[in-house]
Amino acid sequence: MERLQNRLNDLTEAGLYRRLRTMESASAPRVQVDGRTLVMCAANNYLGLADDDRIRTAAIAAVVRYGTGASGSRLITGTTELHLHLEAALATLKQAEAALVFNTGYMANLAALSSLVGAGDTIFSDELNHASIIDGCRQSKAAVVVYRHNDMDDLCQKLKDSPNSGQRLIVTDGVFSMDGDLANLPAIVDLAEAYDAWVMVDDAHATGVFGEHGAGTADYFGLPPSRVHIQVGTLSKAIAAEGGFIAGSSVLVDYLRNCARPFIFSTALSPPVIGAALCALDIIKEGRAERDRLHKLSHRLRSGLLDAGFVVVAGEAPIIPIILGDPERTLQYSRHLEDHGVFATAIRPPTVPPGTSRIRLTLMATHSDEDIEHILTACTKAGRELGVIS
């Protein structure tokens, strides 16, 4: 244990030690955290549905009818009618032939990458992809070629340079979770077709947020599902429940159902989680006004921060990172924000590359205009106190 304690001491000294924060209320624009009321600016509850009464009611109804637990894996006793209804609804949202639900988005990425490609195949992965994609690549036993972030020239060159044998797969986040920018999905699809590769997009932060139908980046760019072979998503962000999913062709989903170990060897998600997700999808279908408001608020906050002199990553998503660089300075900034009534956690390595520690601000459609002004004022005050801005 001394070895572990020494490692923890090293993390503390480097400003990289992490601790749990206790949420004492539902995820909402105003939350109770460790006994204080703060404006929440760190949740992935993009549409504000996590405390929506309609979804609470749907979850309760699922408990009443199906009980609290699924009792087994999906292939044994864990599949209820709700699971099938949810997968049909997800396939409809993604305009895909079929969909399959997993216990987390992390497991969905592991399942896709470890099942669909293997030895002799090649994965081309954006350097800023989520850790679950990186771990899935490692488990796949395929050759992994990392291309520079969103750099289509680099991806093209690496496709040209790779052996023309085995299955090729290009994998990217749809919205990059720590930077908030969008993948250049149209260019990726064009390159994939030119070099005979599959395309896999993880739309964890885009589903429910981007696109005319809220279906994610393929929807946003007007790409038909036939050009994006594997669409991964999560139920735990805009959909306000828990779990992940993969949408694609019927053959793809049938293959995963039979061969994806994270699906086969996990107990199914519980009925209230599935009931909540189903209800959220119904709301998202009619949720254009909420999406529009979310993007309007994001634009207001991003432009206000730039006007104040902050270094902010360009983007369109409701993820707005303020880059501070040093981990300890980022922690201090987070504490100052709390002193001014805003909860926004410090994001440090290994979540982001060294030298790019940041405050990752995220918004909900249910934030008020006054909340946004409060966040801007808190950011500005904290920034001046620490010399981040003049």
C-alpha cells in the first residue's frame, strides 16, 4: 500500500489528484453540491431532461410493470418488451435498419471495435477520440493508425500509406467531448469511400443535440445512414437515462448480438432506465425548440467569453472549454468559480493532453438567460482574480 500512497502523493503534488463531489439534488440548472446551491455548468444533461417529470413518470411506470432489475443478460432473461421498443426507436432516430443497446457508451465502443475488426485489419483513429475508443482499439488486435485531430490531409496520407489488405475502419467522435468541435464527417465519409473503409462515429455528445431530427452528426451534415456504417451513441447525456447503443444495418446488429462480448456477458439495463430513455426519445422527436435554445445559449456564452479575453476552443457544441494549461491553476480557477456560485470542474490529464488543462463548461437548454449572465460574470471575476484575463 505504501507504493500506492506514494503514487497518490505524486498525483496531488502535480495537481492531478481527483476527488468525488456529492450531488444532493437532481441534475438541473441550479444544484445542491456539498451543501451549497450552485449554477451547474458541468453536466452532460444537454436538453435538461434528467429531472423532467414526464421521464420520472415513465421510469416509475416501468418499475411498476417490470420491476427494478432485469434479472439476467439480454440473451437469457434480460430482454423485456421495453428493450425491443427502445432499440426500434433508436433505429428510427438514426434512420438505421436496427440498433442494439449496451450498458454504457464505453461498452458500446469496446463492443464495436473488439468485435468488428481484428488481426490483419487497420483502424484509423482521430488523436482526440474518447478513451473508450482508444481502449476498444487496443482490444481489437487490429493495427491502429492515429491521425492528427480532424486533419483530413493527414488521414488521407495515412490511408494511402497503409497496406491495402484486411478491413479498414475510420473511427471518430462526432462531437469531441473535451473540445466541443465537430468531426469533419463529410470528408471522412468521402475518404472512406475512396479507400474502401468503414466509418464509425461516436455521437455520445451529438445525439439529441445536433441535426434536424436530433439524430447526431450524420443528421446534421445530411449524410444517409448507408454512408456511416456504425453509429454509436449514449443514453446518459441528452437522452437523460443510462447506457449506450450501436445503430447500423440489420446484419451488423445481428453480428454484434451474437459476437460482442460486452453485450453477451452483461446483465441487461434495468426496466426504469429503459422506460426513461424511451420517453426521452419521444420528447426529442418534438424537441427542435429545445435544441435551438441550447445552441443559442452556447453561442451567447462562447462569444461572451471571447469578448472577455479568454482562450476558448472554437466550436458549435454546448461544450465550451476555457484552456488554462497548468493543472494546479485550473483547479484554482474551478475553486474561484465555486466561490462565485458556479460549478464547473477542472479537466486535467490524462483526460486531456498535458499542457491543455481546462475548465469545461457545458450548458442545458433549461438554463435561463440569467444563468448564462451569471456564468459569464463568475468566469470574468475568477479570470481577473487569477490573472487569466486582464
